Amino acid sequence: MYARIVYTGLLHLTLAVLVSVPCSFGVVSASGAFSDDVSNILNFVQDAVGNIQDYVGEQSGCRYTCPNGSKPKRRKNHIPSTNGCGSFGFQLEKYISVKELTSCCDEHDICYDTCNNSKETCDNAFKICLEKLCQSIRKAVKKDVYEVCVSTADMMYAGTVALGCKPYKDCQKKACTCDSKTSQNIHVEL
């Protein structure tokens, strides 16, 4: 249900953006260019929704499994890594005033990048970390700074829940290996 709501919202957003950008797909003429433009728009929306599905996962959740049905095992010599509060090359620390949130992001990254940790467990621990951090500064800062912390924490948690499936699976792929005579690749299940 949640994924369907996200897809519907993103489709509406994509269409709204496309409608609000005049002439982004060429000039409409009587020679059939209009149908080409509509086709281009529909292809764009289909590609966008397909790519988004990788990030939101399926309605049943976001799981990482081996193609042969075996349980993923910890990859030897794998060291979990962090990237701070960011994804896709976007570092949130540059734009938020509560920089202490980075420790929660790092813990979340390490959780994703540890073989066989569930996404749900990592995301719930992330939420708890963010809430504790905001509570810990509540009495030491002005009310508006505390409210920024809570709002930022809510946004960050919602982002990981809604769009964290692909980053989770990418981390699990690095952290785990499967029993297989032909390959050590892991199948990603959406």
C-alpha cells in the first residue's frame, strides 16, 4: 500500500513538472510532432517510475536474497563504510544546522553495510538515534533549534523508509556473499 501511494505521488509530481516546463520536449507541429512529444513524455514517466521502484521496493518490503535460496553470508574482509548524511552524492550536512545528526547517519550506514541486517531494523534504530539526539539538546538550545532538529530528523527518517531500498541492497551486495560454485554474485530481490 505504501509503495503504491509513493508511486502515485511521484507520478503526479512528474506530470506536474512536465506540464509546468513549457517547450521542454520540442515544438508541436501538424506533422506528427505532438504524438512524438507525448511518446517522449510517457517514456520519461515510465523510466522514472521504473527507477523509483528500485528505491522504494515492493509492497512486501525490501529484502536481500541469494539467487540459489541460500542465506547471504558475511563477506570476509568487508569493512562497513559511511558517507555521512547523504545519498546520490548529496550531503545533507551542508544544508542543515544540526550537524550532530551525522553520528546517527553513520550508524545507519554501518547497519545497512553489515550483512544480514534487515532494512527495517536499521531504519528503526536510525529513528531512535535521531529522536534521542534531538531530546538530548532540547534543554540546551532555543525552541526553534530543537524544532529544526525534530523536523530534520523526521525528514531524514521518512527519506530512508521511502527511498532507502536500493541503497540498502547496494550495501548488502558489498557486505555479503552467497554459497555458489559458479558465482559469488547476490541476486537482488525487489
